[in-house]
Amino acid sequence: MKKNVDTQQRYAFRKLKFGLVSVAVALLFGISYQVSADETSVVSDISTEVTVDATDSSDINNTITDGVITDGPVASAIDSISESAETVIVPEESAEVGDIIDVNIDSTEPVITETTDGDKEIATAQATVTVTTTSIADPEEPVGISDPVVEVSEATATDEDDNYTYTQYEKVTKTTVTEIVKETDVVTNVIAPKADVVFIIDHTGSMSDQIEAVKDNIKDFVSGLDAHNVGVRLGLIDYEDSSDVNYIDFSGSRFTTDTDAFIQALEAITIRGGFEEPTTPLTYIASSGDYDWSTDADAKRFAILITDEDFDYYSAGVPSLESTIQALQAAGISTTVIGETYLQDEFTSLVNATGGIFVDIDSDFAQVLSNDILTWIVETIEEGRLLKVVTETYDFYIEVVAVPKVLSSADETTPISIKEDDNTPKTLAVKTTDSEQLPETGSQSNTMLSVAGVISLVLASWLVGFKKKIKE
């Protein structure tokens, strides 16, 4: 008789195991692929039907409801996550300080483990849910991340049915991290300047070692202006003494917007002998009237003198440095000098008086020139807001220990009922493999597997619920 009772008990829990685990697998499939169908049916040669009853089972005490401890850590955490899922989201464009603009909930699939300890069957389930809530932070809050705040909740409850006594332990570890982050500043309006730029290049013999690098830097500079959509007109002069100055003409004008034509003229500059009298071309561009500088209110004027020497005054009538500075100031021309660093003092009065800068001729001066001219670009910047990002990580752990009761021949095995939110029993057909067919005679007790199925069903059920709620 006892053998028949044991066989009946094993058969009952074997069936319960396949039913609940099959439902759990189907529900987890729904999580992974966001299946929204009310019923999922997989055709196979062997299928097991499980009815999920919405009514309370008389065999389950009220301390455990729907597979979790009433008012226990898991139930409380589920309620908190539910509230987060139902949070009212405010559109970013109209959000104010304190308004929540995003809630994201992510979860892992439950991990089930099974062990035995004598006649005890032990099953555990673990899962993690992460809730990330983003809101508009107070502008005065400092940017940074807080230390984690860890809260641990635990509870234990016991239940029984006709065949087993169950001890259920729950633990939820909630870790909260708050971070204040700054959105990227956004440029909403750009007013690019108009600029007239004249390069004045020393072509005397001492420049032979540097002329090619100078040309390359100028070409890089011109390309950089194009990239920033600066409305630039370019002029070019190469010189030695006051009687040998080449004022390059571009189709009847001293300026051109054709960068290819400018670069072609630049490449044509050759090195010759002589001495350096740069005050002659500097004064000429400022006062001769031959250069039709733009008169637009937002246009800027630049002269860029490139030389490896200082000022010579050998020729008759060469303008003095003082008169040259006055002419440049009157014309509103900012003058930058690219020269040898040991000669910087010779050019200090010129660059300071006209609002220019001095740059080392042996440097990568293209970028320096670009930065100097691009400072005239007017940008309207919308400063990024501060966001408060609260990340709550819930680590769930459930352990169930099942201890068998002595089962008499007259007893009947009572399956465990799991209560759904609605009041309609649901039947779900899922596929099982050949190895999962129900045994006819006594194999080892599979109580822990059935308990694992219960846990998996519970965790999977509420995870699916949240996924659907978020999706809707």
C-alpha cells in the first residue's frame, strides 16, 4: 500500500512540475520577445494543460498569497515597481524642475536552482529588476553621483497542503543611486562673421627653409575657415624691399572668395634676395584705397605679416613703424605677426596697438590663426539642463523548503493553485520534450522541481505584467 501511495505522490508532483514550469517557460518567452497575445499555444506530440485558478485554495494559508509572502519583501517591492511603471511622464519640452521625463524598467529572467537535503526538497529563485527614473533637477544641485543606499528586507512564512509543509524565505536587496548629470549645451544660433584677410609674406632668401611650411599652414587655415562657413575674402602680397612688392590681383580685385585661385597664387610665390621693409605693404593696404575693404558693420579686417626678420628702412620714403600703426588703426585692421620668437619684442607695439597677436613662425600657426579669427563668431548657446537620474536595483531572492508529510492511502494529492489578477481560469498548452513524459512508476521524488516551477511562475508572471504595462 505504501508503495502505491508513494507512486501516487511522485506522479502528482511530477505532473505539477511540468505544468508550472511549462507555464513559466511560456511566460518567459513572452518577456524576451514581448509577445502580447492572451494565449500562447505550441503544438507538440505531448502537451500538458495547467489551469490557473483565480480562487483561493483551501490548502494554502493566508500568509502566502499568489506565491509570495503577504505584505512581504517581494510583494512590497512589486508594489513599488508597479507605482514606478504607472508614473506620469511629462514631455521634455514642457518639463519643469521636479517633473519626471522618463522611467525605464529592465529585468532579468529568474534563475532557478534545486537541491535536496535528506527528505527536504529546496528550490531557490533569483531575479533582478532595475528602475531608472529621470527628472529635471534643480539648477543649483551639484553635478555628481551619490554613494549607494542599500536597504535589505527579509521575511519567512510557512504554509502547507495535504502532502507537504512549505517554509518560504524572501529577501529583497534594494540599492539606490542618485546621479546629477548635465545635458550637452546646444548651439541654437550661429552668426558667422564676414572677414577680409590679407597675407603679407616675406619672400627674401632667409625664408627659404620655411616658405613651404608657411604655405601649408596658410592652406590649412583657409580650409578651416571654409569648414566654419566664415564669409572670408582673401588677399595676398609677397615682398622684400619697398620697390619689390607684389600686390596679387584676382580678376580685377585685391580680394577673392575663390580659395582655389588664392592657393594657386600662394603656390606661385618664389624666394628671391633682398632686404625686408614690411611697413611699405602694411601702410599701402590701409591707406592707398586700392584695397576695397568691406564696409559691412559685422565685417572684420585682418592683416597677417609673415617674416623671419624685423623692420628695415634702407629705401627712401619707407614709412616709419609709428605712421604704419596709425594707418592700420585708422583703417580698423587687426595686424598679426608670424615671426621668429627672438624678434617678438620688435613687433610688440604693432600687434598690441592694432589688436593682433604674435605667433611663432615654426609652430602650427594655422590653428592659432583660426582660433583668433573664429572668436568673432557669435553663437547663441542653450545651456544643457541638469537631470536627476535615480537608479533603483531590486535583487530578489526566494527560497522554498518542502518537507513531505506521511501520506495515507486514503489521501488525495491536492495541486497548488496560483491566483491570477482576473477571475477567469486560464489554460495554456506548451511543448514538452520526450524526456519530460510522465513516468508510470516510482522515480525519485520531484517535489523541488515543482516548487521551482511555482517560483518561476510567480516571478515570470509579474515580470511579464510589468513589461506589458510599460509597453502599453
